[in-house]
Amino acid sequence: MEGADTWAFDSQTSLHDYFGLVGEADGSADLSIISGVDGTFTEGLLFNYNGDNSYIDRIVPSGGFSILKNNDPEYTTAVAYENTNLGYRTIGASHNLGGIEGDDFDDYIVSIIEYFNNGSNVNPECLAGDVNNDGAIDVIDIVRLVNIIINFGGAPEDEELCASDINEDGMINVQDIVIITNMILSDNRTENNRRINPVYEAEVNIENNLFYFESEGSIRGIEIVIDSQEFLYVNENISMDISYNVVDNKHYILVYSINGEILDSGRYKIFESSGQFKIDKIIAVNSNNESVNILINEEIFPEEFLLKQNFPNPFNPITNIEIELLNSDNIKLIVYDINGRQVKQLADGYYSSGSYDFSWNSIDDVGRKVSSGIYIYQLITSHNILTKKMLLLK
């Protein structure tokens, strides 16, 4: 069956199961060179695509195996499937058969006929999506796939790795989780939730050791690897599943959904760190199951512990005091009079590393206006105390 936009753009139908495939993503105008897949009856075949519609869907096996792929970008365009229970073989393709051209076309038709006549016995290396190799694709496979990605549990076997790379791109990541979720939830997909305009860019903002993810469109999964010796406090209030593991100062974070939930457009705090960290890897998947471009806006952390001179100085009646923290800490920022008596406490609590600005309006702790004169302000942390003077003139 030739699908064109049947497999991914439209709502999932019972036909998908009969052809051993699911739609990975809605296609773009990028179908050009199609080649056979090594280890199958199409190995060595090569075609140009000159069909009327190059906006074909990207598909992945779900019980079947890939037999044709677009070369650049690489994605599956045809899947062969054998149903041993009902006793039939079939091929599902998203490209038009009449659109492929080349010297190998006749050989392809002959190989299809031989396959239908059970003349080509193909034993794929693994069943895509059946990560635990129990003959079924279900939530247990998602759990195992998640654990492989976050490096939790035993080392994966070769067959597990093969089944985990569902879109056959040579990588095992959050994109495979989104696809296997589609396989399991295929009967619940509707036309409405497939016709969301995909977003192709998102932002990461790092502010005072806080990690924010921001997007103007729906996101179906995020994978992050952080290198840090510090603690990460992962936000568990996101309306998706969160998996987190730490191995040798590598922090593995996965945001996904077994139930097919999404992150709507907006800004989300993913985690807070007790100190500095480095981003080793970040992948986000949009509503079209495609990875998006990530822009990272990272605040430059202070290289030293600073208490800056207030400005303006002299002042009347308001002045600003800026501090910079190299590491997160519990701090106090207090204003004293010239005799050392506390006048105003401007800060008292835990602050992440970064720069902060505090304002004092010449009012003391009990709400009274203070008189002109010299005042002392002091920054107190668990490791240090810094002191400066300022002048109030009325």
C-alpha cells in the first residue's frame, strides 16, 4: 500500500498494524535518492525519485523491517512485514511506486514478487521497538529504553540496542522514546493532535544555576546530559514523566510521556544546581517527532565573590547594592549605622551563584526613615564577610 500522507499526517488507522509500521513524522519536500537496505532483499538497489509528491511521510517499522530509505535526510520510505499468525506478507510504502526510477527498478519488482511468494526469507536482526525481546511492544519496552538512555541498570545487549534504535538513525535517544510511544498509543491518536504546526527551534536559558527550557510550540520529549560535581534539583512538577540518573558526575535527565502528553509552548524550569555545570548534550523533539534546534543562552557566572560599591553614592533616599556569588550559598546583606547597630536587613536566605541587585530606600527594619550620615553594609556568607561604607545626604 502506498501511503503518501496516510501514515503520519492523518490519524492512525487499523491499517498501520496490518503493515507492521507507524508514521514517524510528516514529510517535507526532501525525497530524492532512495536506496535499498543492507541485509534485506533490496540490498544494493538505488533509485531516483521523480514522483509528483515528494512530501511523503517518514515511517518506521513496528513489527516489520525497513527495505527502502531516503538518503539525505535518511529516513525509511518502505517497510516489509510478515504476519505469521494470519499467514501473509505485505509491503507498506510512503512513496509512489511509479515515482522511483533507475536501472534497478525491474530487479526491485522481481524481489517484491519473490518476497510475496515466500522466496526471500529475511530475518531482521531485531524487532524495532521490542526492546526486551518478548514478542510484544508495550510500556515495559519504554521503561527499558529509558533506562538505557539514562545509563541505569545493566549494560544493554546487542539485540536491545538494535531494537532501541527505532528510527534507525544510528543513535538511541529521546526521539526513539517518542516513536515507541506512538506505536503503543496508536489507537488513541486523533487527527487534531497530529495537525499541530511543529516548532523547529527552542531556547535554553541558564540563570543563576537555574536551567530553563523555552519553546513557542509543543514539545514531546527532552533529553539532557549535564556534567557537574554538584547536586541537581530536578523539577518534578512538569506535566510529563521525568527520569533522572547520575553516573560519574554525568547527570542524565529525560522528559517524556508514556501517555503521550506534551509540553505546551512556554517556559519551564527543568532543574536547579547547587553549583556550576556544563551541558554535554540536549535534544528536544517537536510535535512532528523531529529534533529541534536548541539555542543556549548561558549567563556568565562571576569569577569572584564581590560586594560592589553602592550606586549612587552619596544618595538620597534610594541606593542600589550589587553582589556577585561564585557559588550558591546562604547569605545575609545587612545595613548598620556607624556604631555597628543593625539598621536594615536586605537579604537573608539561600541564593544560587550569579549576580543580584538590592535596593535600600533609607527605611529601617521597623519602617522609620533614617537620618543623614555614614552607613556600613555587609555581605555575610558561610565562608566570608565583605564590608563597605555609603553616605546618605538629605
